[in-house]
Amino acid sequence: MNSATTSAAIVGAHFHPPARTLLEVLPIGCPLILRREPHNPHDANAIAIFLEGRNVPEVDGLDEALLGWGTSVAAEKARDEIDLGYIPRDHAADLVHAGFPLGDVDGSFSVSAGGAPRVRFQSPGGR
């Protein structure tokens, strides 16, 4: 199977507080994890994106911003994983049909030219 480095938008962060706040401060290249969710009741092709708690950055003002979500940097760092959102439905379906694996796939945080959050990873089939 061929693979190539690609990127995808990170969507749905608003469903996973405090994901939007964290996405605003993640450094480019921060390690992320992609994981298929074949039992997701909304989309059998769903690919979720996670941040390991230990990778939460210590950035000025982040503790105060997280207080609005009832959490803190220390509490988020203590979590195994933080759900950041998903790859968009159509892109995820294409990836699954191209052979995206069931196990964890390493990725990294990036942003679009307009500043929107993205994830970079090795995709099957060169997409």
C-alpha cells in the first residue's frame, strides 16, 4: 500500500470542550493521535483526533482560559487523552476506503494558511 503525508481539517472541536481552547495554543508539530471509530453511532468511518494529556502546552493565560471550562492545565496534563475532534466526514470516508488502519496513527498539529487547525499524517493510498 502506498502512503503519503497529507493533512486534514480538525472539525467538531466545539463538541469536546476544552478542545477549541487547546487548539488555539498547540504548537505546530505537536504530536496527535488519529483513531478510527468504526462503532461511532453517527459515522462508521469516523476518524477521531486526540492529544495526549502530557503534551498540553504550558502557555501564559491557558490556565485562566481553561477555568472557563472547569478545568486547568494540570488537570488536562493528567488525562491520558483529550478528544480534539474529527477529520471531516467525506475525507474520513475516503481514507477508510483507501485502507486507513484500525490502530492508532501518529499525526502532528498544523494550521491552514488561514489559521484553521489541521492534522498532518501518513495516509494510505497517497491522499
